Amino acid sequence: MTKTKLIALMGASTLGLMLSASAVSAQQSGNLTFLIDNGPQSVAVAEAWVAAYTEQNPDVTIDIEVRPGGGEGDNIVKTRLATGAMADVFFYNSGSLFQAINPTQNLLPVTNEPWQAGIQESFKSVVSAGGEVYGTPFAPAMGGGIFYNRPIYEELGLEIPKTWDEFMANNEKIKAAGKTAVIQTYGETWTSQLFVLADFFNVLAAEPDFAEKFTANEAKFATSPAALRGFEKLQEVYEAGYLNADFGAATYPDGLRMVATGEGAHYPMLTFGIGAIAETLPDNLQDVGFFAQPGDSAESNGLTTWMPDSIYIAKTTANPDLAKAFVGFIGSPEGCDIRNEAVGATGPYMIEGCTLPDDVPPALADMLPYFQEGGQNAPALEFLSPVKGPALEQITVEVGSGIRPAADGAALYDEDVKKQAQQLGLAGW
Amino acid sequence: MAVSSIAGVSDVAAANRPMRSRSPYPGWFFLPAAIIYSVLFLAPTFASLYFSLTRWTLFDSTFIGLDNFVQFFREPFLVQGLVNTVIYAVVTSSLKVVIGMLLAVMLTSQIMARGYLRSVIFFPVLVSTVGVGITFTVLMHPTAGAINQGLALIGIKGPGWLVDPKLALYSVALVDVWKGVGLATVIYIAGLVAIPRDYYEAARIDGATPLQNFFYVTLPLCRPATATVITLSFIGGLRTFDLIWAMTKGGPGFASDTVASVIYKQYQAGFYGLSTAGNVVLFILIAVLVVPLTMFLNRKQGHE
């Protein structure tokens, strides 16, 4: 199938070259392929962008190709890059995963392109390699924290917790009222990592240089008390019996449904879930709020943030000018407006001039203050260090379902990251 | 009988030896097959032996000697994965032998709707493994699954088939048996109908009970079928991957990881050299376990 696609692609791009050779106007023409993941939101946004762009440039055709997400998707991206069969424009993670696709060799740098002037430095830093910028934001920034069901909070008269102890006290009251306090969805293992990953603001508050030391093989999850807390929190909610009965088999859509409809009170998740709730349960969107994962002190209460995924151009593209024009369109305020319209607002944009609509859902309104003046936030570890072990999600499932104690899990994860560091050829491992 | 016919063939070959150089087909007729085999099978095999000694990112590779093998055997879940693999292979192949033989005995006897039942038993073999895996994952859901809801109707609280770390591997093994037993049954049916009726007549004259019939006539005489079923299902069990991946992805945690799923996870994480080393290990493991097994099964067969 790849071969047919490849031939089709070659045929189409030769045609594109012929067309662009005869075109004289400033309008773009030709054909592009655009590879995205199969999440309903990604597809909806990509289709909206392509529709808008091809309407402005009638001589352009853009074929959207869809791949699975997660590890399967990583494989497809890496294999297609390695075999020179990548789509012209494609969607992939920023941060540590971006470093693993060998950007200097495979991607087209866009450092000096006009639209890059409007993109925030904090984003550029997670899509740069060897002094060049390669990425353009695909989505708004995200936060990792805890979704909560607002009607349950109102009914039981609960306050937004600022410390972990307050959070656990809330859980106790929710459990006493006969409700599920914490939703976990280990049927999709990646969701099990949130309590550990979203605790990173609190780790940095206690140990500001943890990320550098972690990259240099000097700091460990098992031996740093602040870093170990994430694993301990995961264990605590399990041991207190706060989890939903089917936590081992439930999936990410189940978790969103439960927190939105009040089947459960808390769901640790990334804020991109807002978009999925808006899409699948629009009637319950107003019932979902959000707060950062609380640490041990009320003074340092802040949000662990995730940079958005990114759009890249493959070095093998036959039509670099058109690819750049299309990516520039996505990375413009116009691109943001199209996204707002297609899937709604899910977070603050990393592009200058992009605005959010006036009526944002409550979960997003809860998240924005962490990004504004006076709010506290810090990037997740994967944006400060290229080292991320592949087995974290299995280990957090074990810790979160009582198979392995927190300290053991953290030590096991320290073993796991060693492979990644060696594969990347980092010093000190 | 089989032995004598093989001996006969070799006698003929010995007699014809001088003729061999005058074979009507020139040697280069083998060339197309040889080229395809070398390019598609031999070259990748040797390339994988080399890449198993490197740290490989698909884009470039550095030679690191045996480090990958050292790393692979240090993999904390590998030992459990090895044990799980052997448990899985033993459980599935022995259940397939027992159930497959019983079903075959039943389906070769005079029962109603025999043809229909034969196709029903064989049907799961034809269904996609991933489809079966997904279906059973839904059926085995701890709270909403049909199995546990059915058990709840008769007052039994069903276990978490796939989420209990002690059970998950066996649940998957049971589904594997459900799916694979049809093939074992068909092999046994072929083996059973090949047993000459004379033996049963002789046994009846000697006054054998049906049970004695089964243990002293049927069982020994369908040993070739047993050898085939054991070998096929044991190899299948050792390298099993698709069903486990569709149902548990090795989870919960690492509880149902087998060697193949550990290897796949290394590949997924981008450790291409390490996962290639894992495949070399799996290749050796299968050879080490299966070669003696087949030799043992075949020697017993020769004694008959």
C-alpha cells in the first residue's frame, strides 16, 4: 500500500512541478501530502485548514494522510523518514520525541521563514536542533493537571485544593458521599502517567536544577524525594480506594465521559481533553473544571505545562515552497481562527496575534490564569530533558494498581531511562 | 510404514547416483529461486545478526559489540517474559492436545450434525486474531463485560480476567486455545481416520472396553498427529504476539509480557539494535527448545 501511495505521490508531484513551472501569479499551485494522527480533533482541524487554504489557492490540492497515534504512530513516522517516503508536511511531537527523529538530517529548517517571527521562543526551543528551528505549533499549549466535576464540588461544598493533603481530604468526602473520587483509565496505559508527569512543577519548585542533573545522570527519581512524590501520589489514591471499579480496563474516552457526567469527581489528564469533551459531550462541557496537580505547599501552586505538538516539513519534499506557504498559513493568526472555529479553544496559543474566543469553556478558563501575569507554571520534564523512558506507562500502571510499591517503581524507571540516554548518545551514561 | 518408504526412496537415490550429473535441468534453473531466497531471507537474516551488535537509530548505527545482548538480559521484565513465554506455550499446546483429541474422537464417531459441528469448531481458526482479541477484551471487561455479567446473574463475582496480574496471561492463553483448537482437531481427525479398522476389530475380539480402545489403540496410533499438534502449537506459543498485543499489550504492567512483546516494545521505543538482538535471542530460544522436542517426538514415533 505504501508503494502505491509512493507512486501516486511521485506522479502527483511531477504534475505539481509542471503546473508550478507554468504558473506566473503569486498564488501557489501544486500538490502536497499532509500526514496527521487519527484523533478526531486532529482530523477535523486538518480538514478545516486544508479546505480554507485550497479555497484561497484553487490550484493547490492537499491530500490528508492519517496514521495511528502513540507508539504505532512513532514507528510510522520514523520508518517513513528513514526510507525517504515521508509526506511533504507532517504532524509530530515536540520535545524529547522530536529529538529522536534526527531533525538535522530529515527535516527542512524554517528558522528564517517570515511566520516564525510571530512564534514564541519557549515553543521554538522545543523544536530546535543544531541551531535551527524546524517546527510550527499545531495546537495551543496544554497543561497537565486534574479535571474535576463542578456539580459534585458544588453539591458537597468542596474548595479547589491547593495542597495534596487538601486534595486527599476532598477525595475522602467524595468517597464518603458514595461517589468515585478519582478516575483512572489504565485500559489505555499512557493515561496512567499523569500523576507522575503533571507533578513536575512541584519537583522543580523543590529542586530547580533537577532536569539538568537528570539529563547528566546525576539525579534520579528514586533518590530525589521531590521526584518520588509523583509515584507516591499514584500509590496513595489507589491504596485509599478512591478509584473507579473498572480502572484497569477503562479507556481515555471512558475517563472523559465519567468526569463530564459526574460518574467520577477527578480525572488527571492533559487539557487537550477539553476539545474531546466539547466534541463528544457538548452538553456537559460546562460541568468540567480544571486545577493544577497540587504539591505539598500552598505557596508554590502551579501548573505543569506541555508545549503543543508541531508541524514539520520533510527534507524530501518535492515542493518546498508550497509546503512552507501552507505551514506558514497554519502558523498564522488566520490558522488559529480556523482552529477555534473547527474544534473550539483548548488553550493559549504560542503564536502572536492569535486570540481565544470570548466564551471559553470553564476548564479552559480555570487553566488560563496559570499562564497569565502572577500565575505560576513550569514545563514538563520532557521539554527540559531529552531523556524519557519508554516503559513509564507500564510502571505507572503497576504502581497505580498496587502491583509494585512507589519506590520500586521509581527505581525501575531510573533503569528504563538509561537505554534512552544511551541511544541518544548523551554524555555521562 | 513411513520409515520403510523413506528407506525405499534413499535406495532408489543410491542406485541412480551416476545418473544425477545428467539431470535434464541445468543448475541455473535454480537461480531465480536462489536469488529470491537470498535477497528476501538470507540477506536480512545476516544483516540482522550484524545490526544486533549495533546501536541503531534507522538513520545510522554504531558498533557496540555484545552490549545489546547484555542490556537485553538485564531488562528487568525479560526474565518474567521468558517464564511467561514458556508457561504460555506449555499451557496452550497441552490444552490444544487434550481438547483437540477429545473433540476429534467425538467428531469421528457417529453423532448428529457431525459436518456442521466440525465447521463450527474450525471456524475460529479462520477469524482474524486481532478481531478475536478485541472481541474477547470486550467480553472480559471486569464490570461491563458479558462474561462477568453472566456470572453475576448466577451470583458469582467474576474476576478481572485481563486486569488481574495473576490471571491475565492465562486468560489470553484460554482465548488462544479457543481460537487454535480447531486446527488441532482437524489434524487429529485426519490422524484418527487413518488408523486401520483392523486394530479396533482385533481389540473388540479381545473384549476391550471403549476406554481401553481409546488408551491402547487410538492414543498410540495417532502419535504422529500428536507430534504435529504439539510442535506446531508449541512454536506458535513461543513466538506468540498478536493475541497478547491485541488483548493486554503485555499488561497490566508487565504481567503478561512474553519475549515477543518485550521485543516489540523495544522496537516501538526506537531501540532498533536492541530489538534486533532480542529477535536473535528469540530465534535461538525457539531452536533450543523445539529441536530437541521434535527429535524426541520423532524418535518415539520410530519405535512404534
